[in-house]
Amino acid sequence: MFSRSRLFLFAKLGMSALLLAGCLTSAPPATLYDFGSIVPKMDEQVFPPDFPALDVSRVGAPAWLQSTLIYYRQEQVNEQQTRFYTQSRWNMVPSELIRENIRAQIYAAGGSLGGGRAVHADELRLVLYVQEFSHYFSSATVSEGRFAFTAAISQKGEVIAQRAFYAAVPAKTPDAQGGVKALSEAVHAATAEMLLWIVQSHNQSGSR
């Protein structure tokens, strides 16, 4: 039988091992990012007062973007390989961040948001599919935020127009924070271009 002193020693050693394992495995919480609280102002009101409400019904994305990871690519290593920042995350999946940003920019540009319970007959439906959304390094110190997607607008079940969009904004720093800032600006820029295209496409299609 073990003496009380030995049992106490074993218990103490066990507690020390558990504490040491906890110290080795615990990691600091990840830093969370979004696109910022400020929606860039348009130079002029994009949507005319009588423009139909716009429903941002869906923003799709490939499987590798269905998480909050912040991805980057390295041209000098293998640009076809996606890596992610271990201590940084988006505060929600990119497709939801993008969708909320688009809705905010529509409102800021004088547009009306659809998709509510009361659906108007002439309401426009916008569907996006994100193809690229990553911090791209062309060298160890030079990088940019790349955002590529396709968009389609429809009305009364008929597709009016569809188009591919791409924006790349240089990152000021070669890290997660710099990548997030560049990606945020790329989303703002591409969205502004898309809103102008939506109005032009609707005008060209004629009143429906």
C-alpha cells in the first residue's frame, strides 16, 4: 500500500501535469474582423427615386469559403494553394459579410431594399456567386486583396443581365490586418461598380 505522503505526491504531480498540458495547448483567442462600420459614400445618388426595390437574395460561394477563416495565397510558393491566418478570423462567413455590405451600399446609394414579406411585382432579384476572396502575395512584401464574383439580376423570373466583376486593392501591410483592409476596400469598389451596372442594365431592358 502507498503511504499518505506518496499519495499526496502523486496527486500533486498529476495536477502539475494537467496545468502544464493546459498551458501548452491553450492559444490566445483569434482577432475578429469585418468590413468596418463606415459604408463609403457614392459621388451621387445612383438609384433614381422610382427605381424598383432590390432583393439581394443570395450570395453563394465555394466550399472553401464556407467558414470564417481569412485565406491568403503566395505566388512565390504556390498560388493554387490556399492558406489561412491562424490567429485571425472574419466575424461571420464572407458570403454573409458581402451580402450585408451590398445591402448597406444599396441603401446609401438611394436604393430600396426588397426581400421583405410584401414583395412588389417589379422587384429586382440579385444573385451573386463569389469565386475568389483572398489576400494574394506576389512577393513576401507585395500583396493585394482580390475579390471576384459573378452577378445576375432578374425580374418576374426572367434574367435581365449577368456579368463578372473583379477588384484588386493593394495591401498596406503583409499581414492579416493589411489583407482584411484591402479585401474590404475591394468589396466596396466592386459593389459600387455593380450598382451602377444594375441601374444601367435595368434601364436598357426597359420598364417591366
